[in-house]
Amino acid sequence: MNRKTPSIIGAAVGLALFLAIALLPALLYGGYAGVLLAGGIFGTPVQPTFLVRSLIMFGMVMGALGVGSLFAVGGAVAGAAVGVLAETPARRAAAPAATKS
Amino acid sequence: MKTLLLSLLLTFPMAAAAADAPAKAAAPDPNQACFDCHVASKPGEVGVRPAEFGKSVHASFGCTDCHADYQAPGPHELAPLTGADAALVARSEALKASTAPRAYLACGNCHAEVVEQVAASVHGKWAKGDAKVAGPTCASCHGSVHEIVKGVATPAPAGATFATGARAISERCEKCHADPAYVEKAGLKGDVVVTFHDSIHGRLVNTGSALAPACADCHGAAEKDGKGVLRPNAHKILAKTDPASPVAGKNRAGTCGRCHAGANDNFAKLVAHNDPAHSESKIPHFLHVVFSWLAALTLIFFAGHVALDLFAEIRHKVRMRKAGHGHDPAKESQFVQRFDLHQRAQHWLMLVGVILLGVTGWPLRGAGSPEAIETSRKILGLFGGPHGAALLHRIAAVMIIISGGYHLLYLVLHGARRTLAFSMLPGPRDVGEIRDNIRYMLAGGDRPAYGKYSYLEKFDYWAVFWGMIMMVGTGFVLWFPVFFATYAPHWLLTSAQIIHGEEATLALLFLFVVHFYNAHLKPSIFPMNWVWLTGKMSHAMLEEEHRGQYEELVEKKKDPHP
């Protein structure tokens, strides 16, 4: 069984969905995670220093990568599931034929 | 003839009524004479917007009901004020108040009881004594006096303790309390709005909870309503330093107890929206700093690791292609059993639980950021709002607890049968493999010949133990705060809040970025390592990812494809 193709298609769809609906929230949440970490490390209220800005940027990148990965892996799993479901009738049809031969 | 007379008698009044109807419909608006001169075209402009006034709670009022001393036609002269009213207007003008004090006086003509309450509250102090800035009048909170609408104080739904417009109310408080210039001038505490949004109450209010309290619900003096139930009075906000304030000293536990039955002083210390640095105990602040460093450094290290590995993977792929190495169909069609059904079931429970925890928990945490509030409301709305998400969050927590218990039982049973492999235990070999892998990623050469589990997989495994203890432990404290407040010191509760949030950030970003990359998304594995579903790994992948184990198997079986 080749599960790779439907999984890759699923991952691509997942990534497209991520870009369409989840990129901005992921950047926002990631950036906020950076703000919270900066608050713990450098103290509150958080001042816009270079290190704080860097940590917020890092948080944004991690947020986008994390949510993007979740969509990609989720899409790959969904793609594989669709692939298996699509393959099942063909396999069932092939099974009696193989028994007869 | 009789019929004709009867018809005339019946139709005449009807005709008269019909003729009267358009006259009534076209009856001139008694306010129209005023609107002829005093119409505003946009909010903030002096005058009235007739359409908005028509929708307001005062739509049935005539202009002169409030503007009692004015006589049409203009120009109008105001009757001079005397006594306290004159002093209030003079003070307001001296302090350059942004809202009209005369409107405040006019409101008092009908709402005398409310105006008295405001005058007795901290918000009425400025009108009576020395003040650096002008405080609020009715219009400051209720908006333009000509456009006051219902909605803020809509009755609470069944089971709710507070009015549904909690967010709208807190936004009105923020107009002054989040204005840095005003806060500085008035000598107010500067971070109250930030710390409120960062608190669990603030986040719940932001995401549309009908159960969470806004500012006035805790800071307003509680008074019994007609049914004898204590209700906060937003018109009677008392300063924290006022002994009668619901949040002053010994009153706090009772205020919390209005919603959290059994709340004691310990509990009241937990919910105060304060910076941990200003907590009574130094422990929460210390833990805040430690966990922030831990999360930041762990993520920076592993993000760097992922970046280096990606670079090494691409380099390896290019070299393999140049060297003409292709896939070996024989190795790709043969498999070794890596995980049994029990291990996979534990992982399925854990992954579903963790993802569910992430999607129901992080939006609430993210709602502390003003920019992310709407996103959080939409995401939590998918689960029926913040309280629906909270229920799912607890169900997911139970799932990961079952997974953890299942795994411990699995280990104990294997230990009893003496079949426990101990292959996950870290050892000196891992130190060498870390060094060799970093060298490989930076400079090329051969990837270390990992055994059954690489150091990354061992870190993944042991990190779950740490994460479970931290997240489940602190999660229970947050799930049953009144119970823990009864037996534990207050710093434990505050610390639990801090650790739960910081550890969630670390765990989710680590799992979704680092674990997903290593397990599924790196180029040599993409799109999926099927072992989490089938429990089997192809010989080709085993050779690539766990060459040490592959070589051991080959050696043991003397078979190129064991």
C-alpha cells in the first residue's frame, strides 16, 4: 500500500489551511508567549529592548512553526485516512478475484 | 332608511378616525425645534444625533426634561447654579473634566439614589475635595448622555452570578485606568488593567464568559437585592484602602466566597490580579523567573537543533542524490516491530489529550493579549465558549492521566515478568552521541549509529514525565482551588498558576515544533513516521535512523534484512 502520496497531499492541504486561517493567530499567540517569557526573564512591565524584541520574534516564529506543524501532520494523517478508505473497495474487489485465480 | 342611518353613524367615526391617523403619525416631534439647531453629524460633536437619540433609553424624553432651564427659541441663558452644584461645576472646569458636569446634575433629577451612591464612592471623591484630576461622571461610563442604551446591565442568564455585559463594563473602567497619562496624573496603580487581563477572571471576561467577574463585581460594594442575594453595585466602587471595600483585608474572602463557596484568605490572595513580583511570598516570583528561563532556553536550544538538523538533512539528501544512491525496495518492504499495541494506545491517548489540552487551554491563556482576544473568542466558541472549553480541557486532562497510569502499569507488569528493556534509560553512550550528532550536523560525515532510542527520543520520553508532574499537579490545584487553599500555603496556588502557564508554552511548542519535526516532518521521514499507528518500522528507516540497532539485528541474525 502506498500511503505516501495521499499523506503528502493531506499535508499540503493542511499547510494551505494553516496559511489561510491560522497563520495570524499563530503569530499572535507566539508573540504573546514571547512577551510572557520576557516578562518572567526581564521583569514587568516589559520594556522594548533588543533582547525582549528578539524573544518576541522568536516566539512568533515558534508559534507559526508549531501551529503549521500541527496542521501539516494533521493533514497528513487525514490524507492517509482518505487514502486507506479510497483503497479499501478496490482491495475488496481484488481479493475475490485473487481467490478465484 | 334605518340601514342608511346606521351605516352613516358607523362610517362617520371611522372616517373621522382615518382622517385623524395621518395627522397623529405626522405629529411634530416636540424635540424638533431643538434639533433644528442642535444636530450633531458624528459622535463626539456637540449636539444630538436624532436617530441615535431615538434608539436610546431616554427616547421618550423631551429635551427640556433634562435641559430644564432652557427656553426656546434661543439664544439661551442658563440659570445660575448655587451651593454644591455650583462648586461641582467650578471644580470640574478647573480640573478640565472631559465630561459635562451639568449632565451629571441633570441625571440626578431622576436618578437621585444612584447619583448619591456615586457621590459616596471613590469615583465621587473628586467632586467633593482636593483632587489632582477630574473623576468620572455618568457620561464617563454610560457614554454620550443622548445615546445611552440598554445592554451593559442586561440581566444575568440562569446560573450566572454577574451581568452579561462584563466585558463592556471592564472596557469602560479601562478608559481611565489604562490611560497612562491619566493614571500618572491621578496617582493610580499603573498595571491593574494589564494584571487583570492576565488573570483568569480577565481572560474569561475577554472570551465572553457570563460567569466571570469584571471590575465592578469585586470592587463594587455588595448590597442585597430584592431577593436577598448580594449583588455588586457598580455605582458604589470603593477604594481598596477603604475598610468597607469588598477587596479590603478581611472582606476579600467573603467577596470571593460569593462565587467560590468556602473560599478563605489563602484563596483570596491567589485571585488578586497582582504581578508575582509583588506577591507576599518571594516563591512565586522566583518560580516565574526560573520557569521563564527554563522554557526560553529549552526552546532556543531545540529550535537551534531542529534548524541544524534540517540543514544536515538537506545536505545529506543532495549528497545521496549526487552519489546516485536510491531507495532499496527490499529494505522498504520489510519491517521490524518497534512498539506493541499497548505502547501505541498509550501514545494515542496522550497525543489526543495533549492536542485537546492545547487547543482548549492556550486560547484562554492567549486572551490575556488584547490583540488576540477576538481569535481566542472564536476558537473557544468552537467548544461552546470558555466554559465548554474548560470542560473539554478537564476531559483531556483525565485522558493524559489515564495514559500515564496505563504506562506505569505497563512498566510494572513488564518489570514483574522481567521483560523490561530499560532501553529508554539515558547512559554515557548518549553523551557521545550528542557530541557526534552535533559534529555531524555542523561538519558532515556519518550520523551516529543510534541504538533503539536516540538521545532525542529519550529526552522526549523523560520530558513527558516532567511535564505530567508539572501540568497535572498544577492543573489539579487550579481545578480545585478552594480545596487546596484550605490546606496549602497561598504561594502554592499562585505558583501553580505560573507553572501551568509557562510549562504549557514549553510543552506545546516543544511537541509541535521539535517532536513533530523529529518524528514526522524532517525530510528523510516526511510526511509521516507510521510507527505510531502500525508499530512497525521499515528496515530502510531503521538503518537510517537507528543504525546501531539495525547493525545489531543484522549481526544477530546474520541476515542482511532481519
